[in-house]
Amino acid sequence: MADNHGGGQKDIVDTAVEAGQFETLVAAVKAAELVETLKGEGPFTVFAPTDEAFAALPEGTVDELLKPENKEQLQSILTYHVVSGKIMAADAMQAASATTVQGQDLNISTEGDSVMINDATVVQADIEASNGVIHVIDGVLMPE
């Protein structure tokens, strides 16, 4: 029996599903076959774009990426949002960059109280999960 009282924290995937603002991200993670990875031991830091962030992409982009023939490109984009280790916002603010699971670096900058990941702003930080932490961002990060 699952114990959701007290110490029974959900993993990153279940936390994202429960939040309700990451339906596109969750669909993409499933299409890219990354669910088991993100349910893994971790810890992971996920910069999670909201549904609004995905909706802001050029029309048809998400539909294209979700097609089976584009799975590798989708995996590349999604793993560009994941950093190994559990990086809380206070630590992220001290860093200039972070290397993603995809292999490229994300630029981290602060403007006032805002933390920027490349061109996206962290809109909600430090959502803890059993295998890492989620930071909600208002844009989709695209690897070069």
C-alpha cells in the first residue's frame, strides 16, 4: 500500500502529474520513453516547463515532437531540462551554469529575485520529490 502521509514523497514524474500544470511535459516524457529514467534513483534536478510554456512554441512544434519518428530529438530536448544531482534554488543562484543529462550546459543567471535558466525564468522553485527537485520554468529550453 502506498503511504502518502508523512514521509511518503512522490518521485519527480508523479509529482509533475499531480501538479496538473505539466500535462504536455508528462506526455512528452512518456513519448520519449523517459518515465522509468525519471522515476529512477536520481537525484535529478528538473527544470520543468509549464503547459503554457509548451503552448508558446511555434504552432505544431509539440505535435511534431510527439511523433514516434522524432523520439530522439524529443529525448534530447527533455534531457536538456535535467541536471544530475539535487540542486536547490539557493545553490543554483550561486552557479553560472549546470551540465545537463543531455550533455550541454544551461546558463544560470539571476536578475533581482528571479533566476533565469537560459532565456526562461524560474516561476516556482524547490518542489521536492523523493528522487530530486523540480523548478518550474516559463519557457521550453532548446539545446543547440
